Amino acid sequence: MEIDPRSADRLPFQQPDEADQAHPGAIALSPDAQRRHLQRVPLFSGFNEAELRRVAELSRIVEAPVGTVITQIGDAGDSFFVIIDGMAGVRTPVGAGSQLHPGDFFGEMSLLDGEPRSATIVATTDLRLLIVDRLHFWRMLDETPELVRGILTILSRRVRRLEQTVHAILHGTNPA
């Protein structure tokens, strides 16, 4: 079952009063702390202060304990995730995949093509995730062309790695 970012326990991009009223137990971060979190994510490394502020406005940070299923293969995808802290495991129809680390992102494919989730992502440690829902994802892409470039670059690398793996399997070599 996919975590629902709308019912998350911690929404630190809200002001303290808003967070307390909307979600008991919410943690509010100062604007500087928000930017520091975002600056640690390679996807946002080239962003200026205004762009980082906009990402903060369009997203929320959620903490997920170890063992939490973040996305499930076949489920409808309505969120994009960036790991800020912690690690997550990837399972695809082919089997267990790699570990995701801080700075890695997932969930973009379902938002881009409207298809169901292609992988199950499970927290292998406690996680801190930046989450952007579908509507805000498209707004963020429209407003920050640097983000589009970053996502396209990483998607291209993923396709190339997949092609190398398929080639290695077909030719009986060990994929690197």
C-alpha cells in the first residue's frame, strides 16, 4: 500500500501554527532548514534560492519508518518521491533491484505516463522523503526547467543501464 502524502504525520514546509492545526505532531522547519534539505539533493543542486523556495512550497517532507512500503507495483501513482535521508529497496517484476540512497528519486514514471507503478519501494531504514503530488509535480516541471533536465538525464541513464543488463543477459556476460 502506498503511503498517502496527504495524511503524513510530518509536514515541515508549513508554518508552525498551520502544521499544528492541520496535522498534530507536524514538525515545522525554518525556510533556511528547508533549503538546506533541498540543497543536499543532487536533483536540486543547481537551483537558485527562488527555485528552492518554490520546490519547498510545492512539496512536503514525510518520515517513513523502516519496513514502510512507499510504492507498490501495479498501484496508481500520484506522487513523486526524493529520498532526503535513509535508504529504500527496489523490487520489480524481474526481482530485487538496487538500493536507493539520499538524493535518489522515484515515482516520476507513473506521473509522466499515467501508467501504474512499475516497482515496489520499501524503506530499508527510516526514511525522510520529499513528496510532490501529481498536480504540483507538473507545476514544478513547468516552473523549473532545470528539474526537467535533471529528471531526463537520470531517466536516460536508467534506460542505458537497463539496455546494458539486457545485452549482458542475452550474451551470457555479467552486467557491470
